[in-house]
Amino acid sequence: MLKDKLALLPAVPGVYFMKDAAGGIIYVGKSKNLKQRVQSYFHLSEAHSNKVRRMVSQIKDLEIHPTDTEFEALLLECSYIHKYKPVYNKKMKNTLAYTYIVIQPREERRRIRVTHHPEEWEGGISFGPYTSSIHRIEEAIQGILDSFRIDCNQTSPSGKPCLNYSLGKCIGMCVDDAAREEYERIIDRIHAFFSGEDQQLIRAMEQMMQEAAERYDFEGAVKFRDRLNLLIPLQRKNQVIEFMKEDHAILCLEPLDAELYKLFLIHRNKVLWSGVYHAQELETPRTQAEIQSLLKNRLHERATSSTERPTRDEIDEAQIIYSYLQGNASKHVLIPKKWLSKEYEDRFIEAIRALLIFNVDKEVEGRDEIC
């Protein structure tokens, strides 16, 4: 049975389920070419990891869900992993993979905590969730503390400097008022970085790295480089989280072939609507008017529904959408919520028209300003 299914796999985008003898789903994957990807598991290859070999030995059946585009496969893969929690998709299965950074207020000074449970720090300002392990996030935070020398190991003021002060890791906020003020300014900068308001933190650490290299302290420069490499993924995750909070919708145009295109209307992490059109059809005023009316109706329906804080699963799926639109050549336009009002109707109509009227032979322009 499995052998027959492998032979009949289509060479199209889609999602696949690997099942064990009991019919349980042990792995969910996606590919732009189901035939090539799924068959590759059953070819003897030294490139396969021990985990893949163990999984393949347990596969007794498979199920596929073809899609029109790789983008749809990406979205389905993530949602199915959250739904079924397959044993071999551990990264998305483990809820403890989600980590938060909390700036905790204290009587003497604010402190930074890394935790799986931000609600335990009453009054704290939390950022996340991040899918990196808690140890990796802790390493990133420690890199910030070391870079700015604000790693004070004294929990309460005593009039004497802490041990880290003698080691050069503390600027002296445990004993000096001016240092305490500088510490609070640095915490403000850290807050601005994780809230997406300002990137001075990154620029300051880049400057430290450059200065270390200029004085031939290459070991120090490497340390700053490694710290920056830990922070950049957190910066990208901040952008995704802020992107979701802004509550914009996205209209995306994906080519299926030389003549056919598929439109997706996306809100946060969900595809609200999709439709397939011929390229010439999209340029007609009648089709454009129909699409504009349909989009407005769908978005008005979404606007009246409850808007709760994004869940961990939603942020995972939004990460896929955000990364895909940032790195893919598809055309897309951001639709702010205010465009649904009468005041912005002309702007809404013009933006949709600009998306649908195009020359498929030309490279898409203006993508950077869209997202």
C-alpha cells in the first residue's frame, strides 16, 4: 500500500503526513514538490540523520494534501503541527520552547528575567513569545549585560560594591548614583529594542565590536559578533509580533503559471479568502470592482470579531507569513484597518488596482515599502 502511494505521488506543492502502524501521525512536512521530497525519505542516503532513519523505520502509511502554491503548504504545515503535535516535530510540539523576556520592576532598580511564565512576574513588562530555547535567550540577555557592564549580582543596596564590580562586569550601580542613572538609561534602551521602537542597542554593540577590532582586540570583537548573532533573530521575532499587533491585512498575488494567478487575503495568521484569476481578467475594471467589494466585506466581518492577544501558535504561523512575504518575489499590499472607512476609500481602491494591474514580464517594484 505504501509502495503504491509512493509511486503515485504528484510533483506539486503540498503537505504530507507520515503515519505509524496504528495510523497515528508521527511527522508533518511540506514541500514544493511532494513526489521528490517524500520519495527522498525512502532512498538510502548517508545524509539522513539518525532521527530520520528512526522515523522512516516507523512509517507504514502516508497521506498528502496538495496545494496550489508553496505558500499554502507552509501555512498548512504549521497549523497541522499545532493540531496533531507529531512526535518528530518536536520544535513546535514543545510548549516550553516558548520563552519570554520580562523587565521586572523592583524597589532599587529594574531587572531582566527570562522565563516560560511571564504572568508570574507581577507588574513586569513582557516581550515574546520567542521560539528559541530558554538557554539561548538567557545567553542573548547575558551578552547585553556583559556588553554594557550592568551585570550586578547584588540584590539589595549595602553601600559596598558587588563582586562583579571588581571583575569589571558592573559599572557600579550598586554604590554610585550616577551609575544607577546610567543603568536605567541602558534598561530603557533594552526596552526600546525589544518593543521595536529603537535599534540603538544593536548599533551601540556594533560600535563596540568595531572599536575592539580597531585596537586589535580580536577576541573581544568576536565576542561582540557572537552576541549580535544571538540578538538578530530576536529582533526579527519582535518585528513579527509588532506586525501582528498592528492588525493589518495583506493581499498577496501568487503566480501559478504564466497565465494564472492566485489572490490571498490574509489577516494576522489566517487566510480569509483566496481566488484564482487569469492575468488578463485581473486588469479589467469589473473584476477589480468585484475583488474590492469582496475584500471589504471579508475585512469588515473580521473587524467586528473579537481581537484577543495573539497566541503562541498564531505567532508561529504569522512568522511564516511575514518571512515569506519579506523574502519572496510575490506581489503584495498591506491594508491598514483605517482603509475600511469611507475617508480612505480612494486610497484602498487605488492600492488594490495597483496590485492587480501589472506586467508579468517585469520585476516587481516597491516591495520594500509594502512590509
